[in-house]
Amino acid sequence: MRHEIIRAIAMTALSVVIAACANHDGGESSNPTVNSPGPVFYIDPTCMDNGDGTTTTCGEHGPFNSWKNISSWVPGAYYAGKGGTSETLTNFIMRQSGSPGKPITVTSFGVGQFTFRSTTSYAVAASNTSYITWDNVAFESAATHCLYLAVTGRHLVVQRSSFHRCGQNGVATHGVQLEQGPTNDFDDITIVNNTFTGVTGSAVNGDLDVASTENWDSITISNNTITGAGLEATAPAIDFIAVAGTAGSISNLDISGNTITNSNVGWEPAASLIRVFRNVTATPQENRFLGIRVTNNTLSNSRGGIFVSHVGLLPGVQNCICNNTLSNLVTNAGIAPWSSTDMLVEQNVITGLIPGVTGIDGMGIDSERNIAPRPHNVIIRRNLIRDNLGGHGNPTGQGIYLWGSASTDVYANLIVHCHTGLLIDGGVNADENFIANNTIVDSTQDGIWGSFSVTQISQFTNNIVVGSGRYGFYRFGLSDQVLTKNLFFQNQGGDYFQQTSHPTDIVGSDPLFVAPNNYQLQTSSPARGAGVDWGTQCADLLGRPCLPGHINLGAYQN
């Protein structure tokens, strides 16, 4: 409900400004002034004299000639800087708040965006404020953060704005910074439809202090374009950390629809591009993040991936890393859910990952230390992962990797031309993992690798493993696994290594894919209708349900 209210307020303001303001791309405006339901005050730093802000023409009743000359901020009012101009401000802090339904709106008039600049500090700060919208303005800082949100902030909106180079050489300072502190608290923060270019650190950053007991709630970061984050120091483009020891939490965090390119380029090892994590990952689940959605983001031509850890259940909200597209990344892992419960990793497309300088990893999905029992487990399903060939070392270039995990369900994934299709390693003496209805094709080493340091039994059911450069199923560890109705074909080193074959497996029969790059099954395929029924959650890569008694092997139920 809070998201709907804040978005409604933001969209009301947005429709007013679009009708009267300059476009944020610098195009001509149809009206040089701002029409709004509340009072409007203008700021034009090119005016010699300071006016009272009531008109756009310089003079006694013209614009303020500095933002510092605004003596009070009126709830519901618009404060519009002249587009195409700028003011260099030092320690400029907004301390006044709007009110429900009457936010203070900072915007631009005329042609283009007004730019807040700083050479020695942040461009703009807001301290202990609520109900403020920054809409269609620009920020630059040669020293630290561009927009600094301090102490507490509630119902704050940053939209349609531009951030150009925030910070100095070698220092990871940020576009929008949510200040870290023991009593700091941020709720209902919306950062949407902005452009971040050449930010030295993160586009958006917020850390829970070690001494914090506060619970940050409802933070939305969506539809932003981020180019060149981590310009001068390795830093995630979007970054939230729960510092080790904190008792605080972040809930209802929505990171969606963002485009991140050319970030962390040149840094080795690279940070993640999107990170939501407790900074001691070996610690058991603490549920520091609740209701986390990382969806529909596009990450490319950068270093790093998506790293999420210590996520727990928020009733009514499905934790989800879903529908993201990752390509041409240098990274240890494309998507890494760690130490989490109630997490769905679904319908992501991950292609062309490259490991870092160490030459290891380059995994599509890296699921580690996830041990919550069903139904609060981690589910990895309906993902397309291909062309992750790894580097030096062994293992590397895994399509999907499970380490130290139990109760993790992996099904209906298509894994093509990776170094190792699926690897389970470093087992824990706990509940079994369940691996079903995956299609694993043309792995340059092994289709499936099971390497267990303790006795852990996992179930492998209805999978198709074809064309591996070494083995179809390679077991290296203490215990045989349970295999039921899997198909192995043309795995060059053999279908099994140290793993007892199962009498229900289909060995030596071509699954008869429809075409070289279409892994659905022909009507005459021996894999059609040959599967065993393992649960109502069974569905294929395209979302089609499995039909009991007629279940295909592999990722497609056509």
C-alpha cells in the first residue's frame, strides 16, 4: 500500500511537470514556467539581483538567484531551477519537510535540467526530511556524493534526474547515498527513471550500521540507466549491506528494470553490480533482508553480477531474483543467492560469463549455504544459462553451482555449452537437494559433477545430459547419489564416473531434439512421456505444467 501511495504522489507531480517543464533530455519546452497545484518559486543563478522567486524574469519579483536564498520551504510548493544553468553549492542541506499529499518538489523550468554542483562536498543533502521529490534535475560532485540523504528520510522520491560523475579519483562515493549511522532510518524511498553516468562508486548505496536496530522499509530502485558505476573504485552499481553485528533489517526492497552497463570495468577482482548482503557470509541465516525482489534488470559488458544473501520470509511477499538478463560479464557468478530462505531464482537469462584474473568460477548461478528446509527453501527453476566456459582451474564455468546447501530445488533449467553444466559440492549432512527435469547440453567437461565432503544424498530425476566433453555424471566424494529416469547420450568419457548407474536411466538413446538450437523433443523422442511424477510444482522452461503420467524428461513439456 505504501508503494502505491508514494507512486501515486510521484506520478501526479510528474504529470504536472511534463505538461509545463522542459524535457529532461534538453528539448524545447512548450511553456517556460511550471503549472502546479501549489505555489511555485523560481531560481535562476544568472540573475544579478535576488528576487522573491515568484516569476521567471530577473528583478525584485523575479527568481531567487541562489538556492541558499530560500528562507523557508512550503509543503506542496514547487521549487524550479532554470534549465541549462547550474549553481555550485557547498554543504547545501535541505532540512524542511513536505506533508502527506503535499510534497516539496525540486524541479527545473525552461529548457533542459538545472544542475546542482559541488567541488568540495556533496551537491545536495537532505537531513531528517520527509515528503520531498527531486524531479528532472541534475547533480554533479567532484568531491563526494551527489545526493546525500542523512539521519532519517521518509517518502522521498528521486525521478527523471541525471547524475554525472559523483566523487573523486580513487574514492567510491555515490550518486544517491543513504547515510550509515546507528539511528539512521529510511522508509518509502523511491529512485526511478534516472540516469547515472561515471559515478565513482555506486549509483545507489545504503548500509545498515553495526549498532543499528532500525528497520528500513519500502525502498524502490527501478528503471534507472547506470553507465560507468565503479568508475574509480570497485563498487556495486546498486549496493545495500547489513554490516556484521547489526540488529536492523531492510524489508520490501525492490530493485527492478534497471539497465547497468560498462561498470567496474578494469577492476580486478570486481565487486557485484547489484548487491544485497550481510558482510559476513559464513554466518547462518539471520534474515537481515525481508521481501527482496531483484527483477527485470539488464546487466552487460561489466564486471560483477547479482549477489543476495541473508534473506528471510516476509509474509505476502515472494523473495525473487527473477527475469534478469546478464551477458558478457567478468564475474565469479552471474546470480548468487546465499544463506537465504524463501528465495525463488527464476526465468533469468545468463550468457557469456567470463571468470576473473584467478581463472576460476564464472558461474551462471551460485547457490551457497542455503540450508532452510522445505517449504522455506531456495528454488532455482526455468533459467536459461549458456556459453559460460570458465577459465583456468577446475572446476570452473559452471552453469549452476550448489555449495554447502541442502533442500535446494533445481528444475526446468536449460544449460547449454558451459564448462560444467551443474555442480554440487561441499555438501552438508542435512536434507537432500532435488535436481529434476533439467536439460544439460554440450558441456565442455562434465554434464553433472557431484563432489561431496560429507555423506549427503541428492535426488536427480528426469534430467537429460547430452554431449559432455568428459562424463555425463561425475561423482567425486563420499556417497552415491539417487538417480531416477535420467537420459544420458554421447558423453565422450562415459555416462557415469564412480556413480552407480540406475536401472531406470535411459543410456545410449538420442533424445531427438527438434533442432540444433531447439531442445524441445520430437514426437518420437524416447524422452517423451518417460518421466516420473515428482510433484505439483513441476513445470517446464516455458511455464507449461507437467502432466502426471505423461511427463517428459528435460526442460520442455511440449
